[in-house]
Amino acid sequence: MPDLLGPDVRLLFVGINPGLWTTAVQAHFARRGNRFYPALFRAGIVDRLIDASAGYAPDDLAHLRAKGIGITNIAARTTARADELSAEELIAGGRSLAERVLDIGPKVVAILGITAYRTAFARPRAVAGPQEEDLGGARLWVVPNPSGLNAHSTVASLGHAYREVALAAGITCGR
């Protein structure tokens, strides 16, 4: 699954790994019911509700890039569920991510999921929010994962967390 990158990535969202449907349609967070795009809209990061379930519409892809939003994953392997990944895959993915961030040069990296972050970066006691260390020169945040399996997060709480990282990256948010 290729990264979504534009010429000026200010905020790089980092999922755990691509799901089956995401890979099939070549659009990040494409599974219906995933709350990533509704949360971006709720946060005012994007000005429309993006539906990536059949792939990206060209104008939605252009809008994300124009806003300075990038999307990648810790691990590249496609699975039905993120818990199918081994700790070794997450650790290797964390090392690879640090190198990619150096090349991409975002202001902020937002990792979507505390458990994956703890494993990939050997930070067993990390908590959500801004981290003390940076990643490849970018400010590092850990925010909730938008998967429907993360039942204790709502679109509203996800939107709040995503708005914080967008503002930290210098992205203007509406609403």
C-alpha cells in the first residue's frame, strides 16, 4: 500500500498496517465504519466528509495533499486485523518509519494507536498525547486509533485528538 504524500506534508498520520479492504481499493482507512475521515471532518481538518471505501476520489486526494496531510503505516504487511502482526514486525516497522520520516520531513507525526506505539518503539509505559522524544526531527504524538475495534473512542473524541495534532502541525482547522 503506497503512502499518501504530497509536496508539503506537515502532519503525517501513521496507522498500524493496511487492512484487506484498504489494500484492495488502494485508499487508507477505506473500510466502511472506520472513523478516520469522519474524525478529520469533525475536527475541521478537512472541509468535507471523505468516503474512501471505493478508493479515493481525485478531489478528495488533492484536498488531503493541499492541507498537508500524509498517511503511512508502521508495518507494511496487509492483514485482516492489526493483532495478526508480530512484535518483531512492529519493531522493524518502527525503525523503517523513523527513516521515512527523515525523508518526508513533516512537522508532526501522529501515531494512531498506543499499543502499537509501545511495541514498535519499546515504550511500554507511554501514554497518549505528545511524546518527549521526536521522530526523525518531527514532533511525535500518539493519538487514538480510529478502528471500530477501539470502542472507547468516539468520532468526537477522535476529532478532538486529531485537531490537536493538526494545530500543532500548523494546519488551519475550520468549524
